Amino acid sequence: MKKKILVILGAGSSSALGLPSVKCLDFLMGQWGSKWAASRANADHFRELWQSVKTYYRRGGSALHPELNFETVLGEMIAMAHWMEPPPDGDTLRQAACDNAAPPRMDFRCQESESDAMEELAGDPDDSLEGECDAAGESGGEGVSLPTESKGKRGAHIELMDGYSFLLERLAQHMRAESQRLNSANTPEKDKYRKLLGGLRERFDVGVYNLNYDTAALDALPGAYAGFSETGAFEPRVVHERKDWDFVYHLHGSVHHSLHCRYVGNKIVWRPSLDGEFFDGPEGRWSDLRSNGIKIPRTTLVAGGFKLDQLLFEPFQSFHASLVRHVYAADAILIGGYGFGDAHINFALRNRLSLTQDRLRVQDRPPVMVLGLADDRRVTMRYREDLWAKELGQVLCTGRGGHFFLDPSRPSNPIPGELPKNVFEVDPQLHVAIWQGGFIEAEPRISAIAQWLDGTADDVLASERSRTT
């Protein structure tokens, strides 16, 4: 029988295929936010919150803060909508913090006067992002209907929720259009992507948790089960009871997802053709109560903060529950292009790999391979001090203080920061191998990757690393 390999794919795994980068989506979100504000004669809340978060990070005086991107701001929009919910709902801390007053630097249509500080927040989310999306442009989103004007004591809450849902709708439309473009393209990068995942499929039973919305993984693994029936209905019992692997689950949503009808979007269905009719909103713009009274609109994609609350809605809850099971069932784990920024993913991995729980022995850990983003700095993991390296260390090295390469018998790189190109860094004690050369760029090394993950030749990468030091 083939061994089971769990694959977790982040945004960096498909960026080389020409799909929008996070910076590109930052820029587009800024454009969409401005259009929403102009259409509604509202203040641009996306821009307001972007500038506020940016200022806050700068005041901290530390480079090790979360990366400011559109997901950060979407999370702040939900938090601010909860803050602006009138008593007795919403965030009760608002009473203690500001005597139930609205934020001084935000302007809502439900208020009688505008904030004097609005001019200070003018400008795009980040002017330096202009040009990141020249190829992507603005896809979809034309003819979007906007809700009628809502004023009154809940006006600010409704306004923020409407802006949030509008942005998620535009994101889904744009990613769907970009995935259609990708499906029709035939590029060397796409061929490498197919060969990499296809090569793993030849040697292992592969189960993929795709954190991206696109179709790249489905294209590379044709016939893989996605969690839905042939008619497009979600199959939770099959997901939970299925013993076979060979699946691709979209934990954060997919371009194939749609609310099942225009007016009663209380469940997500699968549309096999991207040319079909999709409902991402505003039909699903109502909000569900989640934990601690937080209200989150139903959307086809999971993005921004409060992800654990967003995952309470099916199919996301079942996919997350199955992720925990599959992490424990896997014989090997491959992580591609993931920034280690999602706590629900990190803890699923960390709980399985921790050396401090249930007296887990190092030899009981499955082999782990990380195919990271291409990094021109070529800094060895032992000397990297950036947030990605620290988060990765906390997930994969729990019980060793998050540190790699602590075996005194192994030679370390003599020059801190000098990492030869196209080299795997290996910690043989923890069974962790890291490649900093990019996801699809690792395709020529698929044989060595498979041997490492199979556990039949643990020294195949370690010997290579020792020759370079």
C-alpha cells in the first residue's frame, strides 16, 4: 500500500502560475473599496482601516509584526462592525473604552457630522502597490447591485458589513475570472506544477488542503474528490467517513463555490463549470451569529480575521475537522507556499508534531517537507529572524524552542546568512527539510523529495546539505 501524504498549499504555491499575489489583491481591494464608497456616498472604510493599522504597526517600533495586507483589514472591518453594534449587542468594551462613542477617525453616514480627521487618511491603501496588478486588472464585479440606504442606530454596523460583503464578492468574481484564464493557459510553470503534484500522486496516496481559491490543484490532480456530489451538493458524511485519500479540499473556499440560490443563500454548492451562474453576494449579505455574538456575513470565501468563526459554516467546518484527523493519519507532510499565518492550520500541525505532548518521540514524527517562497536573501533557517521563520519554527519545532540545527555533531553553515542556491536545509533529528527556492522550482527534485517523504532514504537530502557546508 502507498503511504499517505498530506499536502497543505498556501498562496505561494500558485503565485508563479500568474495568479494574483497578495500585494496585487491589496491593490485591487483598495480600488474596489473606493468604488463601493463612491457608489454609496460613504467614507472609504477599507482605506480608513488600512491607514489606521499601518500607523499602529509603525508605532510599535518592531519589524516583527503581522504583515499588513487585505486580509488584516477585512478582519478589522468585522471587528469594527461588531464595535459599532449598538447596546446591548456588540462589543461591551466600547462602553469602558470610549463611553459608547464612535471611533474619532471614522465617518459613517448614520452620523450627523463628519470626522475632522478624514483628510489625514486620504490616499490609496499603499501607493507603492500601484503596478502590481497590471496583468491582472479588474475582473468581474460589473453590475453589482447595492442595498438601499440604511440609517438609524444600526446604520454603521450595516454599512461596515455591506462593505465587507461587497469586497468578498468582488474577490470571488476576480479569482474566478483569473482561474478561467489559468485553465485555458498552457505555460511551462503550469506544467511544472502538474508534474510536482502528479509525481507525488504516483508515489503516495495524496490528500490536499488547498488554502487558495483557484483551480490549480484540481487541474494537477484530475478526478480528486472535492467534498461535493455530482449534483453539486456538499457531502459532510462522506467527508467524515471516507477512508480513501485522493482528495482536494478547499478549506478557505473555492471559485467553484456558490450560494445555492439568489435569495436564500443558506448553503454552499459546487458549480463544476466556471461559466455558470454564481451567487457570492449581495444575496447572502445577512449575518450569522458566531462566537461571542460576533456577526459574520455568509460568503463563498473565507478571508480576513475571525477565521475560526468563519469556519463554523459548512463546508468549512467539516473540512477543518477532517484536517485534524488527516494530520494524525498522514505518514508524511508537505507544506507548499504557506506563510504560517493561520492559527487553525498551525495548531493542527503543532499539536501533532509537538515533542511535549504524550511524550512523542522524535522518531515517531512523520517526515515534513516545506517548499517555501523563493527568497533571494538565501538566509539559513538557523539565522533567519523574520516572522515567517519564527512562526514556522514554533509549528515544526515545538519542544525544541522553535530552533533548527541544534545537533552539535553536525557542521553548521560557517557564514551566517550564506545559503547555496537550490539546496535543501535538513534537520535530521526533527525529520524536517526546508527548500527556500520556490514551490514549482522544486519540481526537478521530485525524486529526492519523494524519497525524503517516504522515509526510505533519510540521508538523501542530509548528505547533500553536509556537502555544501
